[in-house]
Amino acid sequence: YPIEGYVDIRSWGAGGESIVVDSEKEPEGYDKLRNSFLEKISSKQFRSDEEKTRASLEAIFEAVSETIDYDLSYAENTTEFVKNHPDAGDARKINLSNYLMDGKGVCRHMALACSWLAGDAQNKGLLDSEGKLTAEVNQNTDPSDLSAHEWGRYTSPDGKVYILDPAQGYFGTLEDLANDSKSGKKRWEYFRNAQEKKEYQARAVAETVIESARIDEYKFSPGQSVTVERTSGEIEDGWEVGETIVTEDGSEKVIVFSPDGKFEKTIRKNNLYEMQPKEGRLEEEQGSSGEQASLTDNEPKEVKEKSISQVIEEVNRQIEGITNGISESDSMNLWRYASGTINKAEAQKEGNGQESTFQGQLAGSGYMALSEEAKKVSGKYLRLMQEQSRLLDLQEKH
């Protein structure tokens, strides 16, 4: 990395060709790929740096998928041609441009194309220059099928990892893969090792639980301005919140009105929450002073009528009531889950990505270790711990 000027000899070692990535010597194929990418990225919308990164990577994935069709026989025939071509020499070199121009190849050609195009996107300011896209390869661990596979892996400056695999039609993050694994979906083993996979699976559980708790606590207010995805797929700001209703199955739905007042939509609360820009969610979830909003609606009156110490004692008694009814092991894991969740939120607020990742893993591993009985009270326990933390902060300030 960078991929320009790179010679991939991994296939050469197995008797194949050496793939040269040189857009200056044979620009035609690379120009074809670049034009496809620019056409696709021009049609995408993004409102944040994270959305811009994902949109650019998705456009790279789509451009490579469109430019190169998977064709094993073509790749094998090309390798045989190179072997017998006197100009190729013992290194059996061939420029990637040939595969791009002919529109055929296999996973290794697609992975290298993704990597080269990512570097080109960085030069145009469409990907952060500190990000890194590499062509990764490993071998199937199934003894009955020891085939190898190659794909693109992009690591953003904040550590978020995206997988681009046009050969198998997959684009997503390692977090997505961890969730797929948790739900039983079969994918290629894109993780670099067992430890990385374990960490991401723990993080996926934590993120799911934390996000569910956050959505449950979030309140849309009548008159609030929100972002809505219209039936056409268009993203539009300026919709106005009406009332929130509870359906027969217990889920919440929010009625919203279009900016011109002509249209009304009823959207599930969690779906409407996901439509909001992350920056907007944060502003709504925090108080005007920048402190996190209280989890109890009657906090001002409660704090006035009782001393903060008395309220803390009541919260502690409720926490103790939960832990007295479960095993010691569940009590410890509840604490790991709740403290990890709270500390992760603090780390995110401070912009500490490394600490946020660590605390998320702590929360996830704690939740996964809970018994089914303890999981039923985990939401209440978390809210009480969050309230305890907020009250302790308040006590310290006063």
C-alpha cells in the first residue's frame, strides 16, 4: 500500500501470473474503472464523513462488480497465455489493465481493482488519506474445501473496517459480519484471526443492546423537526412530528407531517430514529447545557423535595433489589454490561475511539454471559446505573 506500482505474486507462487498494477503504463483499463466509479458516486447522498466513506466504498464495490465479471476459465486461459509469452519472462507479469479492459477475472483481480480504486478516490478527496485499503487473502479451514479467496479490506482512520468482495457479492463492515454470524448467516471468513472475530462478536452484542436501550429512552416531541426517507427513497429534512402512538403489539409509532403539510406518514419509532443524522440524535439526547438528559421525567421536583443523597440511596436500594434476586455471577456480569455501556457513551462523547471499543467489548461480553433470567432485568438495571451515575455527578458539582 499504496497499491499503484504493486506486483501481486501470490498467484505466481502457485503457478499463476504476477499481476502488475501500473495505471501509467497501460491507463485504458484503469480509466474505464475510474469513470464507472465517478458515475456511481455522483448519484449518492451523504451528510457526514462516515456516510461519505461508506458511499465511496460502496461505489468502489459497485464499479468493480460492474467492470469485472467472474470468469475462472478466462483467468486460467490468460495465465496459460502469459506462461507461453516470451515477453512475460519467468515472472509471468501481466498488467491488471488487461482484465479491466476485457471485463473478466477472478477474486484476486477484483480485490486489486478495489485497492487501486480506493487510492484513486483518496487522491480525489473522496476517501480519507489516512484510511487504508488492502487486498487480503486466506484459505478455507474446511478440510473438504481448502480453496483460497481474496478480497478488499478498508480500515478507516477511526478503526472501522469495511469488506469489499465483488467476487462473492458482499459489501459491509466487520460489525455487519459479526451480526450475520450471530444470526446464522454464512459468509467467507473475512476476520484475520479468531481473536478479532471474538472481539467483534462481543461488540455486536453490546451495540445491539446499547442501541435498543437508547431508542427506548429517546422521545420524539410534537412539533420536533425530523429527517424522513420518503417512499421514493429521497431523504428530506423538515418533517414535523405529531403524536406518538402505541400499537397492540406494544411497539411505538410516530406520526409525522411533510414540510408542506400535504402528506402524513406513520413510522415505527426505531425506524424514524435510524433516519436521523447521528449528530442530530446526539443534540436531542443531550440537555441544553451539554449534559446528558435525565432518564426520569420528574427529576427537578424530586431533587428539590429530597436531598441528592436520599435519591441516590433509593436508587441503590432498587439496584440491590435486582442483584439480591439473581446469582453472584449474574450480578458481576450485569455490572460489566452496565458499566461498559455507560463508559462507552462517555468515551464516545470525548472522542476516544479506542476506549469506546474496549468498553463496548466489556459490555457485550458481560451481556452474553448473563442467564436468561438476568437478561430480563438488564434494561432496568442499566437505567438505574445510568441514573446513579448522573446523580453522583450532580452531587459532586453541588
